[in-house]
Amino acid sequence: MLAVCCTSVFLGNLNNTVLNVALPAMQRDLHSPLSGLQWTTDAYLIALAALLMLAGSAGDRLGRRRVFQTGLALFTFGSLLCGLAPGLNWLIACRVLQAVGASMLNPVAMSIITNTFTEPRERARAIGVWGAVMGVAMAVGPLVGGVLVQAAGWRSIFWLNLPIGVAALICAARFIPESRAPHPRRADPVGQLLVIALLGTLTYAVIEGPSTGWTAPLTLGCLVTAPVALLALLQYERRRTEPLVDLEVFRDKGFSGAGAMAVLSFFVLGGFLFLNTLYLQNERGLGALDAGLYLLPMAILNIVTSQLSGRMTAGLGPRLPLLLAGAATALGGGLFAAADAETSNALLFPAYCLIGAGVGLANTPVTNAAMARIPKERAGVAAAIISTSRQFGQALGVAVLGAVLTTGLRHSGSISGSGSGAGYVQAVRPAYWIITACGAAIVLLTLLTTARRRPPIAPAVTLPERPARESIT
């Protein structure tokens, strides 16, 4: 069961990072501007983030195995269509379909794990394995993408999902038991529409603002719509007895802090990979495979620290690995921002290692800190909120840091989406200061929201818990 759930997580997260190395090839083949590359990435991430909470509650209500299998089927079919897409707009549309399927994988898989491994220490180890697989998928994505693009073109990164998806479907039918929450939440279509409006308008404004102008009617309309949708969502969900976004879970400061750190950590991951795969291929002139090899130190440190973080979290709690994660991220971003690490391999590779370690150290303790004190009956919704935080953070990283790069390149006189030499280094420097600030924010949030020592292993009493048991058939 754990292997099947981890396979789905591997597919979804590999798909996020394997794409980055293929972006320059897509740009040449599809004649795409830099904003088109951002949409190729963020169309998937935003659709995924917007639907994760709906998928989590649907699994609790309709059956976790059923929803999980449906997600695998849609994701696999969407991957096939992406590999056959004739143009940029078709590719973006097929990425959205792929994301609809992927939205049913992570939160439902986490809910299955949480309700299967009931003993806290055993659950922590299972979540550690799950987090490590997620880290491995994100880490090896650029290398796998480089091999595939170099050997068979950018479309092959989508065809890779087909045999793995079919095998996971077969294994899910055999090894995952069907289960439902005893009191599942009802559908919340108004809340779902408000979430889509919030994420979609905010992302559109950030991506298109540098090109169309921040005062353009559509951009300005999106900048106004996003906060209005957020306020409306908070007010509407607060009055519902069974909301899509369960605001009650945010009463626990550990959960709230974990959600914020998930956004920050994946903001760094998404934005950093987007910037560096473009830099390595467009500025240094490397091929896709060579670019993947350049990022290999980041992948190795991510894998190693993911394993280390899981053990540290299981034995000591999430505080220490999160402090180390924030410090590594801040130091890695600082090497780019203050020391121009792009200009020297002697600084570039240590910076890659630090960023990889920062992301690897953060993943497992964030999940554990979020889920450790949440009642079982709310596991699906809580897991969906954390997964939403991750995906939205990654989408926001691509949008914000890509917009910063676009603005800097335009100021330097380049409108093609690439700079040259010192001009590029100057254009991208503010983006790395933002990454450095994200690392510092993780340290601060860890100090404010996590305990100094591992708390007693016991469920929280701050949130109401229904006495009904899980029904498993």
C-alpha cells in the first residue's frame, strides 16, 4: 500500500520538476515567450493547487481508493495528450487536464497513509518514506528530464508517465483497501469557485504584469479580484458547517506554521529550478543533459537530507531539521545574491548543494508538523491544505521570480526572455534576494511555531474529534 501511494507521489512531483529542463527546447519548438514557459509550468500547478482540497474531501466522501484510481487514470491520459500537443495553447490545456488527475493523488494518498498507520511513531516513519520519495522525485527530475530531452525530445517527458501510471493503476486495485470517512464533508461549489478565482487571478497578474503593464485593465482587474476573492472565501467558509477550507485547523499554530513553511520552501524550489534551467541552457549554452548534470549536486543533497530529515523528525521532532532547512536556503540564496555564484563554478555548485539541502530538510518535518496533531477524521482535508500550500508555493515561485527576471531583462534591453553575461546576473539578482528572505522566514516561523523538544505523542484536544471509527471494506 505504501509503495503504491509513494509511486503516485513520485509521478506527480517528478512531473513538476522534469519539465524545467525541457523548457528551452519547448521554447524553440513552440516559439514561446518567457511568459508562455511560465504558463506551461503554472497552468498545471495552479489547477493542481485549486483542486487539491476538493479531491481530499471527495476521497473521504466517495472512497479513497476510487478517487485515487480515477486520478491515476486522468493523469496518465493527460500525459498522453501533452506528448501529442501540436502547439503551446494545446499543451497548456492538456497540462490542466493532467493536473485534474494529479490533484486526486497526493492528498488522497496521504489520507490513506494517515488512516492506515495509526501508531504515531509508525505514522511518522511512513510519512518520512513518503516525504523522501517526494524529495527524490523533485531532485532527480532535472536529470531525468535532461536524459529524455537529449535522447528523444521534450515530448518524451510526458510519455514516461504512461507505463508507470498503468502499473500503479493495477497495483492500486490489488493492494489499497477502500475506505471512507464516517462523516464526510459535503461539496462546497461556492468555496471551490472562490479558491479558483483567488489562485488564478493572482497568478495571471504576476505573470502577465511585466509584459502587459501593471495598470493594464485585465492585469489591474486581476489584482483587485484576488484580495476580494480571499476576503469572500474567508467570510463564506467561516459561516459554513462543512467548509471546503476548514479554517478550524489553522487554530493550531503548528499547522499554520507548517502551511506557511510549505509555501516558502516550494516557492524556492519552483522559482529556483525555473531560473537555473533557463540560465544553464540559454546563458551558458549547455544541452539539456548537461544542464541536468549541473543540477545533480542539488539532487544528491536533496535525497540525502530528505532521508536524514525523516530520521531526525521521527526521533527529535520537526524543529531542528526546519531550522537547518531555513539556514541552508538563506545561505544558498545569499551566494547567488551577494556573491554572483553564476559567474564561478566554485560558488555555483556549493550554492546548488545548499538549496537542495534546504528543500530536502524541510519536506518531511513540514508534513509531520502539520499532521501530527490533526484528528484522523480531518486528515484528508488537512493533507489537502498542506499539499495546496506546496503546489501554490511552487506556482508562485515560478510566477514571481519569473516576473522579476522578465522585468530585469527588459530594463537591460532584452525582450526575448534571455540576457547575456553580466546583464543577466544583474537582472536575476533581486530574485535571489527573495530566495534568501524565504530561508530567513522559515527560520523565524520555526522558532515561533514549533516546540523546543519533541512533544508527547498524543492527539490534540484543541480540535473536536468525532468518536466514529473508520469504515473499511
